[in-house]
Amino acid sequence: MLFVETRGNDASFPKQVKFSDAILAPIASFGGIYSPETMPKFGPTFLQDHLNQSYKSLTLSILNLFEVDIDAQTLQEALALYDRFDDPTNPVPLVNVGDNVYVSELFHGPTRAFKDMALQPFGYILASLAKQRQQQYLILAATSGDTGPAALETFKNCENIQVVCLYPEGGTSDVQRLQMVTESAPNLKVIGIKGDFDDAQAALKYLLASPTFKQQLNKLNVSVSAANSVNFGRIIFQIMYHIHSYLELVRKNVIELGDRVYLNIPSGNFGNALGAYYARKMGLPIERVIVSSNVNNVLTELINTGKYDISEKSLVKTTSPAMDILKSSNVERILFDLFGSLRTHELMRQLDEQRFYQLEPEELATLKQIFIADFCTDEQSNQFIQKHYAKGYLMDPHTATCFKVYDDPLLSTLPSIVYSTAEWTKFSSLIDQAITGQSGRSDREALESISTAANIGIPAVIQALFDKPVCHSLVIDKHLIEDEILRFMNEQT
Ligand SMILES: *Cc1c(COP(=O)(O)O)cnc(C)c1O
């Protein structure tokens, strides 16, 4: 199984690459990214065969279907990292919250957000490849608050790897910031930038594609890669939990194998929803993938009207900051898979140059056969948090955006799996406000407040953050990022 470029080939890159090469060098011709050339299919007995198997063996089977060129031992060691999750026998529990809606909790890993699902095994594989090839890698990560901690956690103290993590100053919760700025290891650098997440992501994409930046690193014998979901190595690990959650519904006798369900996904960069799209294409019986957004509703507009228009839009800060995004990177892989590289190249160029594109009516119709989209305001999201808290379930503001679509009674005719992407501890101040009406509490106070009110413990890894020394205090202008990174790399080598 090979990987090809979403925007076609400009003759300076290979036309097809293996999995290992796609994850080591994720940016392709014309600023495109890598996608599978063809999608593997489950085969008639796949779901049945995996009904009573572990999360790890399901994961291994999917990796095998994609023919990843990673040796068996490395894969086994990478998947053993799921043993660090709260319940090693079931890293992704499924909880019924009433009304035919089931929450798939993706946040039981070491940094308490869904980014661990992929970054734990992906980080291990990338670091192993770097060691095997005796090559030094700089891993760049742009974060709105969850990718950063997860990337630092997975790569800290890895040989042959340096990590630079860019986060928007003031754009994260206290807990998220502390998870990054207190993470001490010689191979890590955390930089706050004056700007929002789109600025951080744009800086990252620019550097990944910049020949002069690469030249400077080459002089130090360093290659560059990315830990964001532009990297297919992230995406592949976001396919399994959709299949796992479906099988959980079967195991709980809610559905029978073959019955259709909705998957409902709080979306930002569209990696999670893309994983669902791939699972559906491989043969998982998904009626529609529901794409939930906050008021930065570019994805809702795209899926309902075929228009991707950010020409007049600017980013709005919401209570679900991981979804505050205008340019959603993984939409590109959907366009590529449905409409091919020529069309994708054309559309992405329009988006870069005019901040706008419009799909053809047939293209839109195709999209609507797969996706449903809606968006949720902060006020509505608060109401969903309150409503479910009153019924005994505590959810974070990203997860809460998924409940808006159920205003439409049609959707309740089939079971839904809603993905919970963060534990309450990562957004405690916002949740505290939603359930107690008290605003302005620090995370530390809010964690205590919720813990007392809901009678749940604060995980030790979160509690410990407040007493750890800060070791990264740098906050800079975005035009200084490149120099700062090169200075760090010069010190490292
Ligand atoms: C990253 C993230 C999202 C968005 O996921 P995408 O795969 O980028 O769409 C949603 N919620 C939380 C809490 C996240 O950390």
C-alpha cells in the first residue's frame, strides 16, 4: 500500500511513498500532504472476527490492512503504550448518556485528551524510525492546547528527536499551558506565540515547506517532520477507535453487527472525522458522519452549502478552543479521496489565494451522502453540559457541541456515538462556569470546585502540575519563530 500526494506531483518529490516515508516527511508537492492511494476494505468477516478481540489486536489488523512498513516488534512496543491508559483492557470506554446516545471517551491517556490515542503509538514509531535510520529529526507541533502536551509527552527524552511546540499565548487553559511549560527534557522546546492557533499552524506549514529552513537544518544534519494531523501517522491511529466503539455497541447488545449508526465528532482540523470517513469507506456500517463545530463554523458551511469561505471571517474565541479554526487541514484528504488530486490542487490554491472556494453541485451532493454538519454556540454548549451534569454525566465543552444536532428528531432513530475528546480537567474553569454559574475562577480553584460538587477525584497528573517548576517561559512574535528554532537546534547539535 503506497501513499500519494493530495495536490499532485511537481517532480521534486517521489510520486508514491511508503508509510514510513510519509510520516517522516509529511509535506508533499505544491504544499500538499500524503493520503492512501487506495483504501483497503474490511472483507466480509472482519467485524465478526474482531468482536471479541482486544483494542490492540484490532489496531494491529488495521495497520496490516494498510500494509505499513514498520517491523512487528516496533509495532508491538508502540501498541503496548495503550497499557498506560486508565483501563488497559479497554482504553476507550463507551458510556450511555440516554436517548440512544453513547459517548466514546477518547481521553483516558497520559495527557487527558484524545490526542494521546494517536500520538502515543505514532511518537514511538517515529522515534524508532529515526533511530533505525540514524537520522536526527526536528518534530514541529502547532497546538491549540492538546496536541502540544501529547507530543511533548510522547517524545520527551527520545534519542534522535527534538521537539518544538508552538502554542498561542492566552489561547489555552491553565492546565494545558502548564502541561507544556513544565515539561522538562533536554530535547524539548516550547514557544508561546503572539497570535491564534491558525497563526501557529500557518507558521508550522510554512517552515515545513521552506527550502531555506530545510537547508539550515541540513547543515546540522537534521530533517524536519510534524506531529500535527497533516501527518498520516496520526490519522491512521484515529481509524481504530471508531471501529472499536461500534463493536462496543454490538457487545453491549445495543445493535447487531451490520446495523447502522451515526458517529458524531467535535471537529477542528478534521483528523478525527477523517478517521471516521476512512472507517466508513473500509466497511464500517455508518449512516452518516456528523461533523459538529462551534461558531467558527467553516465545516458546517462547507458540508451544507459546498462553500469554503474565510474571506470575511476571523477567528472567534470560544469555550471549545481546540475547534477554533478557519483552515481545517484534513478536509484536503477528503477532497482528494472523492475528487482527485487535480481538483484538490485547484481548490486548495483558491483557498490559499482567495480564501474561498465553491464545490460543484454534484460534489456537494457526494459530500452530503457521507456527512451531516451543525454548529453549536457557547451558550448552547453550556446548556448541554448542565443538562447532562444534572443527569450524572460530566462532559467538556468540545464534547458538548455534539448535542446540538439532536434538535432534529430524525437523528434519534438510530444510535449515535458521540466522541468525547477531552477530560473535564483540561477545561475546568469553563465547565465550572457552566455548572455553577461562577466565572473567573482559575483552573486550580475550578478543579477543586467541580471535584467537590461532582464528587470525583482530580487525577494525580493534573494535580501535580501546579507544583512543578516552569521551564519554558518564552513568548515571541510569529516572525521570530524561525530564528528561535534554529538557535535551539544549534544548541542541540
Ligand atoms: C484536537 C481536538 C479536537 C479537534 O479534533 P480534530 O481531529 O482536529 O478535528 C476537538 N476537541 C479536542 C478537545 C481536541 O483536543
